[in-house]
Amino acid sequence: MTSHDVAAHDLEPGAQLPTQTFRVTRADLVRYAGASGDFNPIHWNERIATRVGLPNVIAHGMVTMALAARVVTDWAGDPAAVEEYGVRFAGPVVVPDDDTGAEVTVTGVVKRRLDDGRLQVDLTARSDGEKVLGRARAIVRIPT
Amino acid sequence: MPIDPSYLGHSFASDTPYEVGREKIREFADAIGDPNPAYRDAEAAKALGHPDVIAPPTFPIVFTFAANLPLLAELGIELRNIVHGEQRFQYARPIRPGDRLACAVTVENVRPMAGDDFLTTRADISAADGEHVVSAWSTIIARPEPDAPEADSGEGR
């Protein structure tokens, strides 16, 4: 690997990945709907979202999952270092109809080194004080 | 309406492969706001040891979501009544432009919980030569249709 090297001390269990904070607006959700093909109206139509019992329009879970992945791929250098990635969507990211949208803050920590040398990275994501991802975990192979 | 448990183990496959486009990868990376050059610039990707640009880790949702839609339609589940419960990917290699990917979907779990239905599917994605590329597990939570008033689809209004 050439362009980016994770310092050796960043690979030990307990090492924190750089925290990132992202902003998600209604416009972002419309753009994501178009790019992903997921046109579920709960992600862009407040009337439908509230009718089915949601507090407001909510972000696609896959938007939150993609944002959380950034914390790992930016740290690892090569996005393909991520060999497994899974999350549980623990709570909605509620996106108001304004210009600032919602804020999502993602933290990550090297949880352990697996027997095969790969690293388990555990992630947390919060929005408006609430946990929005649970059991968020990536298995990463950092070339040495 | 609970999902018929006989769907457990049910498998189906798309008729035509999904062909990965360079511009689709860029569009998806733009949509998630990720400026990583490995998704856009072949030279940057080559510097990381890849033959061409690669797709972001969550890109497989583009075709696995589409592959799940016929099942949801068959089960009578409306999009507006589902939320995403869990998602997991296991990658054998990164996705690249020109990949022609076949997607085989299997229903792995169906369970009612507190009036909702949890449905877990596994999508196995392979390249034209049969090489396994990625597997994706999706759990959706189907909620009951609200009683009244009649909800419309929200499309085109």
C-alpha cells in the first residue's frame, strides 16, 4: 500500500479511529434515493412518513451505514481493506425539512485482533443524542 | 398479516445480470458524500493495487435492494410500511466497472415480533465467470398498514 499508512500504534486494541460528524439534509436523501433506487416514500415524503407512525422523514438506514463506513475506509486508506461490515439500525435519523438537516456523529475503536490478523473495528453512530446504529462492526485487513 | 412461514428457504434469482457502470459508482459515491478518489480515479485505485476504480462498501445495496423487490411484492408488503432492521456484507473482492453480477436471493429467516414481521434475506452475488464477489444479508421490518385513513403510495403526487 502506498498512499496511506495507518501507524502501527493505531492498530492495537483500544485505538480510536478519527471521529467524524456528517450532515444529512432532505436534498441528500432525494439524491440517495435516486442513486440507490430506494424510493421508499418515508425517506422523502413527510405526509407518508407521519401517517405510518414515524416522527418525520427519516434517512435511509443505508445512508447512515455508508457514513459510518467512511470512518473505517478513511482510516484504512484502501476501502477494499473492509472485508466484512454489518450494522443493526437501532433508531431513526430524523431529517427535518430545513437547510441544516440532521447531524450524525460516528466513532470507531479497534476492538480486537482476530487470529488471522484481521482487525475488528466497532462503530457507534449517534444523531440528536440517540444511538442510531447498534452492533456496528467492520472486519478490516490492514496490509503490513 | 404475518408472512407465510413457508417462504423460509425460498430462493430466487434475477433473470439478467447487473452490469456495473463507472458513472454509477461515481453517482453512488457522490450520493453518500464520499470524496474517496478510489471510487472515481483509476490511477488512484491503481496506486492501492486495484486494476480499476472500485465501488464503495455499501454499493451492493443498489442491486440487492432491487433483487428483493419482487419478493416484497409477492408478499404484499408495501415499501412505505417497511424499515430497515439490519444489514451486513461479506466481501470476497471489490466491485469494479464492467462487472456483470448475478444475484441469487434466499429467504433466511421469517419471524413475527410484536405485531411486526422480520424478514431476513441473503443475496449471493457472483461475477460472470462464477467468482463469488459479495454476500449481503438484509433484515427488513414490515409494519402493519395504519388503519385509517387509506394511505396512498406517495408516488407522483
